[in-house]
Amino acid sequence: MNKSQRVRPLAIAATAVAAAMIAAGCSSGSSTSSSGAATASAPGITATQILIGSHQPLTGPAAPGYSEIAPAANAYFQYVNAHGGIYGRKIKYTYLDDGYDPSKTVSDVHQLILQDSVYAIFNGLGTPTHLAAVSFINSSKVPDVFVASGCDCWNDPSKYPNTFGWQLDYIREGKILGAYIKKHFAGKKIGYFYQNYEFGQDGVKGLDYEIPSSQVVSRQTYVPTNVNVGPAVAALKASGAQVVVSFAIPAFNALFKLTSLKLGFSPTLVASNVGTDPLTLGGLLEAYAKQAGATVSGNALTQGIITDYYLPAVGNTGNSWIALFKKVHDTYDPKAPFDGNVLYGEAVAYAFVQAMMKAGKNPTRAALVSAINAGLPQGPAVAPYAYSATNHDGVTGGYIGMIKNGALVQQGPVYVTDATPTGAVTAYTGSEQAAPASGMP
């Protein structure tokens, strides 16, 4: 992976000031040399570079689709580097494969912090994986920014002061999906299919805040190390569920769909955005079916799936953010499909650049945390962020979407809510922001 570059020679006075501030823990703001020049203001930051790191599932059960995210984020960073960088520094992004295995995540994160001396952990992917490392990251006082997971557990500033979520959290997502189900499937029998970790548990919590318990006839779980979902699907069928709500990664949505087809079970599927990127899911359905000796159309099997999203739909080519990120993709990541995973990677990278610009010319680690605590502009998200000193959740809302002909199509307005049992799900009255012409925050 990437190696940090050597620091440029600095004026003796500037070096002494920066070193003294770090040693003294005076890192509530950004350090600045007397000349205003870029300095080595924190581990991972030199006069020319910002080194950040991540753990990602480049292999393993979560790799389909998700392995595209880090290269897409890096594509946006390359775009930023080509347009002047962050106060003249280039971002170097090192991401290590943890295979969606928490034990490997721990060793990856230890390497990134203790050996590579990264400035921050950026967009570490997965709820069970990141939970294995989050305490060490915070005890090391390393910024843990924009975790690639919607677990509400990241919103705990007293326990994890350096950790921030980014995407719509699973409780809010469950509430938005649940409110839609309560309105459009009143009286129908509802079943749940979800990953038996915080990811699925948080989603179900949000669903239960909105859906009457009398409608929920079956609750079935899976773990990503066991691909046999047959008993869970059979139980949902036996319960008479007419609508199944899934909080699952793409591979397990594909397994659910194909197993349902085999059992002659065809409920309406409402699913978390985490597992419903149309290109990824459609491709998995075709690949898994082929392995079993069958030929299916991914588009046909994803048709009509109801989901949600907190970024503009990839197919909305008139949207300024889609135009920007497509341009970045075509230049720096052209071999990847331009799908929801790539869009996610570029959008979260944009948020990181926003935060770094706000952290100042010569930021300490604490300066980045303080910058996010003070709030960030909405950027490409369709709803505002929740960021404050007391709230480390990210995007606060999203819209209902339906997969039609292999693409996500927005249905109705953007909805916002909170993660509490009683907070209302309401239509967002603000406006989405336009992408800057330069593509830079």
C-alpha cells in the first residue's frame, strides 16, 4: 500500500512551534508557522501530504459492490490533488483488506495507526468490523471520520469523541421505511429479514417505531458467515408475510431473492439502501443463478424493490452532483461501473475534503474533530447533517425509491427524522445544494 512521503525541510522556528504544540497537547485548533507556510502539524501530515487510512472488505462476503467504495473515494481525492489539493497538500489514501472479518480489522487498524502513522481513519467499512477497532482508535486520539456504516453506535461523543457517522443511520432509515409501509401496506402481514448485528438490529428498531406490532408476523435473521438462508425464507413464507423488509448486505439480498424464487414465495420486498444498489444486486442475482445452473435477468428480479437513498439517484443525470462525480469517475476510476457504491465513495470523500478545508491550513487531529463538531454544509446529501458537539450522526434523511428497469427512481419527497421512538418522519422543506463548478468544496 501507500508509503508516506518525506517531510520537506522546514524553518527551525516553525518546526519547534509545531512540535511544541503537539507535545503539549495544544491541539484544539490548527497550528500555524510564523510565515504561514504549511507545516508538519500532526502525525500523517507533512508540508506536502495528508496520509489517511481505512479498513475495507476488498474480499469476503461484503466485497460485492463494497469493494468499489475505497477506489471511488480515492478517485475523488486524485481529482482534489489535481486541483491544488487541500491547502497545497495532496491526500494519500491507504486502505487495507479486512475481508469483513473483525479480527483482521483490528490488525489492519493497528498497522495504520502504529506503523503507518495515519492522520485519520477514514470511512472504515462495516458495523461488526469497525466496532472491533473503534475503542482503540479513540484511545489513540485519532480522528475516526465518516464510518461506512449507519450504526447509531457511532453517535456517542462521550464514549467515542473522535468517531463520526456519515450516511443515514439505520434507525432513521428504518423509521422512514416503516412510515412508508405503515401508509402503503396497512393491514398487510409484514416479515423482517435482517443481519443479526447492530446493522439489522438498529434497522428493525426504527421499523418497530413506525409499524404496528400486530402486523409483524415473523422476524428472521442471518449472519454473514452462513449462506444458508433457506430456513429463514421458509419461515417467512410459512408466516404468510406479504411484505418482507430486509436489512441485509447485497449478497444476502440476492440469496434471499433466489431462495424465495425457489420456494415459490413472492412477497413485496422493501430493503435498506445498504443492499439494493441495482447494478450490484442485479449482477449478484445473475451470477448466483448461473452457479446453480439457471439463467435469470437481474433487472427482472430487482424490478419493483422498494428502498431509500440519501444521495441523488445515479440515473439523475441532470443533477449537478451526479454530473460532477461521473466526470471524476470517468477520469480516475473508469474501469468501475458508475453505480451507487462508486457514488457513495466519491460523496463521502467530498465530505472529508469539506472537513479538512474547515480544519485549517495546518490542522492537528483535534482540529478536524472540532471542525466537524461545528457542523458541515450539506454537500451532495439530500438532507442536512446532524453534526454538533453532542451529535455525531451524519445525514438526517432520505427519500423512498423504487427499482425500475435496473435503476433507482425517486418516489416522492425527501423525509427527515431523528433516531428517537417519538420523533416524527416529516417531509424536508429545505433545498438540496448544487455542486460547485470547480468540483472543490
